[in-house]
Amino acid sequence: MNYVMHLLHKFLVWRIKHISDRNFLIFLGIIIGLVSGLAAVTLKWTVHTIGHFLMDNNFFQSNRFLYILYPFVGIMLTVIIAKYIFKDKLGHGITKILYVISKQSSILNRNRMYTRMITSAITVGFGGSVGLEAPIVVTGSAIGSNLGRLMHLGYKKRTLLIACGAAGAISAIFNSPVAGVIFAIEVLLPDVTISMFVPLLISSVFGSLTSHSLLGDEILFSFKLKDRFSFNDTPYFVLFGALAGLLSVYFIRITFFVERRFYKIKNQISRAALGGVGLGVILLFLHPLYGEGYSTIKTLLSGDASQIFTESIFFSGVNSHIMLLIFLGAIVLFKPVASAITIGSGGSGGVFAPSLFFGGIFGFVFASVVNLIAGAPVLSVSNFALMGMSGIMSGVLHAPLTAIFLIAEITSGYTLFVPLMLVSAIAYSTTTYFEPHSLYSRSLARSGDLIPKDKDKLVLSVINLNKLIETDLLKISPTATLRELVVLVRSSKRNIFPVVNEDGALEGIVTLDDIRQIMFNTEEYDTTLVEDLMHSPPDSVGSQENMQSVMRKFESTGAWNLPVIDDGKYVGFLSKSRIFNTYRNKLRKQNIQV
């Protein structure tokens, strides 16, 4: 081990002398793209292998109701492996990446390079109603983060390599290199410069090349456009985009509502069992919610929608178009519930695929209903299914550019580019009116852990408040006399004196301005108490409070110093001038080129 570290040290010294940072990051981008692409191919192959093993056997063919039990088994296995072997908490993987970028210096644990692949393969392979995209993004991001640590790179470069891993993963799983780059920029990178684009592009290209060389055209989802769009349908696009935005709000809120209910169950095994049973009951009536759902979307787009009923226990043989639309409408309503149950009960997966599935079904239903009312094929159901995927993804993930280019790439053309742009823009605007944060960032925003896009807020967010607290101010008791306070003034270099009682609570503060008129009047030294001179501070902050909140308090009060109070106890003081000095130093470091 020591020999390996010695060689690494020699390599890093040689690299610094002979290879510029920019070229070295491009080289690392190639490695990350290749490994992320290989990881994406491995995960997809594993999931499909598990699915074929469970479904393509004589026992299953004679006991088809088993598919409602498979997700239960998958969730239970996932929870047991995560809890007792990996000792890892799952949840929304991309949310964790955002948190790591914001609060943990872009350092992802090494085990995340494989844990999400294994757990998501089990969850999705056994029919959990989630997608593979988020787990493979976590895997690619962890590869980037740990390679950056191994190469002794700083925070900003590690963050870029995390984004390279995400770009390579998305590019590989959909064979969509442009969407991979845009996803990394829209969702993960808080601050983007031109110098960041080249490593991202390289990583995304090599992720796509790896996937295509190993899988050929057998990517996760693809479709060849059959119909062109008409500009006469623009009113429908506008209405459709607004509805997609409202349904995105429904998706986000239902997901959080269901997940919160499950998180209240403290016992993980009980939570997994309840989730498995609940998901099984939903699948009993709505079987297309089994797994990722891309096969259902492909069936609808192929024009053979009646095949949706063939696997159903209750609706097999039904050939009514009205019944099909009602059935698909129920799927739209219950998809976020099924996905939230899968993740909330302990399964591993993401909402990337569910948002695409949700949008595809919604688009098909919308166009079909319009055609039914009109009594003629006014709208292309396949085009609206694709636009629905883009619209819902724009709203749920707050990533309209990713959605637009992803659909354009997986359809091998830009024929629908104009309606995709219109629908995605309206859906995104509608969603953000009600939900300013995406499904990934909503919980982080509420806890104050979300890294902001704004440059000033970004710099403030990386400042450690605890390191700025000043504890050298001399304290005094409220029952002390003016004489004792004057003695304290002589020995202090500060002009603020916190008044703290025996229990350690701050009762007020005394400044030099408060005693300037009286401190030389010796006759009042023993008759005037500190509690008669002190006044309340304009506000206080907590040591765990986020910096944006702290700065708002400084601005609203006009104060230059505020006391820090934790659990009612005095901790110290926070100075605005010290924050500004730290801010300037951080800004100087942030402006260093990658």
C-alpha cells in the first residue's frame, strides 16, 4: 500500500510539472466518462437479467399474480442489504449529491460508487416503481468525487468531476450526450464557467461511446418520430403545458406527502414490509406501474394501446377505448404514489424515469381525449406523449433544457423542438409559481442546506459560521456594579460587554456608548448596577443557522455585531466585518480559474 501511495505521489509531482490543470481535468473527464458508461451498462444489464429470470420461466407463466409479490421481496432485500451490509441510508440520490456539494466539500463516500448500483438493481429488477437514472448518476458522481480526492484536487475541481460523472451516466443510459451535459449544469453545478464545459463534454461523449459500443441501439428508451407537428396546434400546446405544470406540482407534493408518512415509521423492516404490501395492492389493479414503465410507453407509442390490458388480472380481454383512457388516467394519478412508496419504504431508485413515464401517459391521454371529443384524429398521440415527458420532467426536476434535449435526442431528431420548447417553458413556469424548488432540492431548501445559484449566496453558503464566532468578549453579571464594569473596560480591547446570568443566559449587552456619560462619575460606582445600564440586542443568531438567514438579520437590524445563542445559552458574538473579510477571501478563491 505504501509503495502504491509513493508511486501516486511521484505521479502527482510529475503531473504538476508537466500537465496543466485544464488538460489534466480533460484527461480525468475521459476516465470518468468511460467508467460511468461501463457502470450504466452494467446496471442496465443486471436489471434486465433479474427481470428475465423472474418473468421468463414456466412457474411464473402459470402463476402470473406473482408480479405483485416481487416488489415486496425487492424492497425487503434492498433494506436488509442497505441496513446491515452497506450501513447506508438511501432515499433520493441526487438530493444527497446536492447536499454533498453544498455542505460536505463535494466529498462522496467511496461505497457510493457501488452501493446504489446494487440496491437499485434489486429494487427495480424486482419491479419497484422507480428508475435507474438517479442511482447511476450517484455512481458516476461518486466516481468523479473520489477520483478528484485521489488526485488531491480542491473543492471546485471535485465538484466539476462530480458533474462529469453525472453527465457521463445520463449520456450512457440514454445515449444522449447533449442532455447529459445540460443535466449536470442545470441540476448539479451551482456556478458554471466556460472552462468547465470541455471536461463535461468529454465525459459525456465517452459515456455515450462506451454505452453505444457495448449495447448498440439497445438503450433505455428510444423512439422514431412518425408524425410532424402543425403550428395550428399551438393553442393545444399552451393548454397542455399549463396542465403539465399543474400535474408536476401534484407529482412533487404527493411524493413528499407519501414519503413523509413512511419516514414516520421508525422501524425500517416494518416500513419496508408496509411499503411492499402497499405497492403490491396498487400493482394488483394497475400493473403498468410495475418497474420503470418504459415498455408501457413504447407500447402506447407503437399504436397498439390495447396491449396495455393483456397483462392485467382484472381487465384482460377488455378492448374499450374509453376504459383504456380511464385506466391510464388512474395510472397518472397513482404513479407518484407508487414511486413514493418504493423510495419511502426503503427502496433504491429515482424519480427521473417516473416523471418521464408520468408525462408520457398524460400526453397520450390528453391527445386521445381531444381526438375523442373532436371525433377525428386532430392531435398526434405519440407527439403529445413525448411532449408530456418533456413537460413533466421540466416541472418535476426543474430542468427544462435537459428535458427538451433529452426528448430530441432519444427521438433522433429535432422535428418537435419548437413544441417541446413551448410546452417545457410553460410547464416549468407554472410549476415554479407554486413550487419554487424541484423535487430534488425541496427538502434541502427547507433545511437551509441548498447551495444557491446566485454568486454572492454561493460564496456565503460555503462560509463556516462556527469559525467566525468571537468568544473573547468579557462577560459580566447583571448584578455587578458600575465599578466592576469600569475595571472590565480597562482590561478589555472590545467595546461590547455581554451581560450573562448564573445560568449562562444572555440578559442584555452594555456598550461603551451606554456608560460614556457615567463611567467617570465615581460617586455612582457602587450604587449603579449593570442591569440598569444594559439593553437588549436587536436580534440574535444560532451557531447552526445558515448564512443567508444571518445576513438578513444584519440587514434588517442595521447592527454590526449580534450575539450567538444556542438553547438559551450565550455562546459568543458574530461580527459583520469579520463575515465580510471571510467573504472576500472566499470570493478570491472562487474566482480562481479551473
